[in-house]
Amino acid sequence: MRIGKRLMVLAATYIIILVAFVQLGSAMNTNWQVERYQDHIKVDTRKTAIASTKGPTTPEGTYKVRESQIQIELAPGHAIDAIVRQPVGAPGSRPACLFIHGAGTGKASEVYGDLASAMASAGITTLVPDKRLDTYSTLHRNYEAMSRDYDKSFEKLRSWPGVNPAMVGIYAESEGTWISSIMTARRHDVAYTILTSAPVYPGRQQMPMAATSYLDLIKAPSGIKKVIPKLLGMDFSSLGLEYADFESLPYLDHITQPTLVNYGTEDVSMPVEQGTREIMRRTRNAGNRNVTVRYYPTNHQIRTGSHLAKDGLPLESHYTHDLEDWINGVAEGTGADQWATPMIAGSSPDQLFAAPQETNPGLLRSLNTLLILMVGGPVLLLLALLSSCGTALAAWGRKRKLQRDPEEARAGTTGYGSGIAVRLCGLGLGSLVVMGLLVWYALRVVRHALTLEPLSSAAVAGWTGLRCLSLVLPLVLASLITRAVTRISSHHQEEGTEVPPRGIHLAAGWGHWLTLVLTVTGSILVLATLAFWGLFSL
């Protein structure tokens, strides 16, 4: 009967604890999620060729290319290197193109070389400047300031011999399209703009879409994908990542010059269809219908050979020809209704997920709070381990000291009582193990996502195994609480008798109580972390 009563108390305690963490995990969810993209774009033809009704343009390879190494002063005492590539012997004033870097570092000698040289051989003078890095870092980026730096390069190109200053445009990739959009909105002398692999939306909206797409491709468990909104909706200001909320959309409302939009259909990191529709809608509202769109069966950099960005990959074979024909067509004055080829063409795009329109955080609003949970729990558990070791050494020393007086040694015995120490040890070690497995599993998923290597069926099943292990921890905690309560109750019932107390000794040494508090508190923080990661979700 007593055993049945204890089991009922244990079951009730377990259910209460489990429900509490299920509810906590639910409260941490956001009111938004990443949805499948539905509004797909239909291309008119798979051929990406671009032609003007005004006649053929200068083909690639027509001119030899001369490279000039120059310096451009961005601020007093600060200059960058740049490379100008120009067609040798090209007659008259020619169009020109300034290149803007995407994310990361960028030396003029290391990027855009094949693209810029090909353009120059078709009669288009190109300028590739170094990327200014003293004001650019992982944690801080000011796109307005960066656009003003590129203004210096733009002016240099406009004044270059043989360049028609009224026909200088911009080519930008990825993050660089945010910078070029600022420039085209602010300057009225940008003749054309080329937006390649444009994220369009703020990083906080674009990244959930990209991360979910990567996880979907590697067949990650749905529980992992559901964590993305909770993570990317948080406040990152403590890290200085204010550029995650940079709003580029308003600048698109001011793009009135001819625009070429390029995307790789194998690029799952960008809104290849949603972004195109956003650009076309906003430019049309600005009265600009001269927007050409091309899709290539390529990666983010419009290169073939890998879905991922890698050094040495070749450009798609038609890409440079299409760019040159479009730029030279624009230079000849081709209007929106004067293109002989469709405005939207190429490979059929298939965007997997949509960039969300809102990214409000859940209950856990700050990244700092999450870090406290994820780091604080294991730290407290490790401190509990040290405390238990210190207490054990102290007890051993006391035992040696009192071994000549058994009665005094027995009277001085302190501890948790029957079964408490085992449960406490199981709770602490179990929490550390599950937390370690969670971190290991998350890192493994990230590695697979970055390489687009699908998870094995065993790895996918590992998430279910992790959830099962997580469910054991509340049971151990419930068992500890139940045992402690019943032992303390037994202690009070046995007071005044000659039978020594069998439960938790209320006079236990401070080391025992410190270990107890550290273990229980650390385990609760770990359980809260597991709740955030959805391991207790229904």
C-alpha cells in the first residue's frame, strides 16, 4: 500500500514537472513560422539570351583588355587598391560598370576577375575596387557609409578616359545589392543596375528562410526546423548585429534606371522568386518597367560545379554574354518595350520557403537569456560536482579523525539519507549528458547544412532518441523531490525515538546542501534549455 502511494505521488510529481516544461516550451514559441513558398514564377523560355531590337551589340572577345592598378582615396590618409579593365582600341565613349562586393572580405585581385575581363573584351570598361575592411566586421556593418565609399570609385570610373560618364552602372552581388540599392536611390547618374543573388529582405527575414531551406534539403528533423524562428527572432543588439534589421526595401522604391535581376535556381539561401516579385512590384510602382530577369541553373555566385560557393568554379557559360548584351543594349538606349527577348527567362525557379513578413520573438526575447540558460546550467552542475568532491574529501578526513571514537563518529554522521545521493547524482550527470548530446547534435546538423550533406536515417532518428532521454530527466527530478519529501516526513515522525533518522539530515553539512542546490538549479536551467529546443513539445 505504501509502495502504491509512493508511486502515485511520484507519477503526480512527474506529470506536474513535465507539464510545466511543456508549457514553458510552448510559451517560448513565436507567433510566426517559415511557410512554404507558393507564388511561383513561370519563365517564358529556358534560353537566357538577351537581345535588343536596335540590333546586335559588341560580342565578348572583340577587344583585348588592358588592366590598370590604381588607388582610390576614400578618406584622408585612407586609400584602397582597385583594378580598371578597359577595352583596347574601342571607339568613342563606352559604357562602364562598377563592381560591388558581397559579404565577407574582398580584394580586387581575388574577385570578379573573369567577369570584369569578359565585360571589358565586349567594350565595357570595368572597375573592381578593394573592399574597405576597417569599417566592416562580422558584428558591425554600416551600409550607408559603405555606399559613400563606393561613390568615390563610381566617380573615378565616370572620369576614366574613354568612358561615357552618362553610361556608368553598377554590378552587385548578394549583400552588395543592399549597398547598390542605396546608391541607385540616392544618385541620379547611375545609368543601370545589375542585382545578382539579391537578398532583398532584411537579414532577420531572409535568414529564417535560408536556414529552413538548408535544413529541409538535408532532411533535418522538423523539431530542429521549428527552432529557427525562436533563434532568429531574438534581440541580437548585445552582439552589435544591428545590420540584421537593415531595411533595404524602401530603397527599391527609387530604382528608376534599367535593371537586370539574376538568380541561380540552385541557390537556396536567397528568395529567388519572392525577391524578384518584390523588385518588380516596387520598380513598377516607381514607373520603371525596364526590368529584365534571368534564372540560371547555378549556385549563389552564378557558378556551376557545386551548390556551394567554392573557389575556382566556372561561371555559367552564357552569363557573361548575357550581361554584356544587356549593358550594351542599355547603352544604345533600349527601352522596356524594345527588347527582342522575354523579360523573364531561364531555368524554372523553385523557391522552397518564403521569407516571413514578421519576426517577433517569443517569450525568450534576448540572445543573452538563452546563453545564460545554455551555459549557466552546465556551469552550475560542474560546480556541484566540485562541491560534492570537496564534501566527500571533508567527510573522509572527519572519518579518519573520529575513527577511534565510533560513538562520536556515528553522532557526527551527516548526509542526505537513503537514496537521495543516488538520485541527485543521476540528475546532475544525466542533465550534463543530455545537454552535451544536444550541443553535439546541433553542431552536427549545422555542419551538414553548410555542406548540404543529407543526414542519415540514424541521425534523424537521433532527435527522437534525444527527446526520449530528455523525458527521463523530469522523472529523475520528480523521484528526487518525492524521496526528499518522504524522508523529511520520516525524520519528523521519528524524532523523540531512539531510532536514528533515516531521511535527509536537516543538520547535514553546508557542503551537502550546496551540492543539492547547485544540482537542482543547474538541472532546472538545463530542462528550460531543452524546452526552448522543443524537446518537450507535444
